[in-house]
Amino acid sequence: MLSQFKFDIWTCVGLVGQCIFASRFFVQWIASEKRGESYIPVAFWWMSLMGSIILAAYFIYRKDIVGIVGYVPNSFVYVRNLQLIRKRIQLQKGTVPAPPGGPPPVDASAL
């Protein structure tokens, strides 16, 4: 059965990307359990981004349009979430002026 699969360096790259991407759910689960509420730590977004980039490279190399469409656009969302988190932390530190209405609170220790 396993002999039917093509196993090369790109297969390893794809598996590493998939492991990183899948592991983000365990990170989120553990963080939520520690807090006693649903919580998405910053590490979740970094793992999402890294896993997506690695998987995108894998799918681009394999010329797999389904994988490319499934992972490339997500990276923009992950980058944007990281930008928003960074902005919120800067606002709380007072390094950026607050917008009208003020920013929502963030747990800077999670970074």
C-alpha cells in the first residue's frame, strides 16, 4: 500500500507543513483549557502562517491547484491577524494613538 505513494523530499516538506498546521489546534486547545474559556493564542496564528506557507510551497511544486487555492489565500488572513494583534499591543503600550472607541484588551503575556 505505501509503495503506491511517491516519497521524496517534497513529501517530507508537505508532511512537515501539515504537522505544523494541524498542531495549531492543540496549541489553541491547551491555551483555552488553561484559561478556562475559548482563547486563540498568538502562537496559533504563527503556526497557521508557517504551515500555510510550507504547504503552499508544496502544492505549488506539485502543481496542485486545489491545494494552492486552499492554502495561499489563508496566509493573508493570518498575516492580517498578526498585524492587528501587534497594533493592539502597541496601543496598550501607548506607542500608537488609540482609535475612537479604544482598542479591545489583549493578553500581552501570550506573545
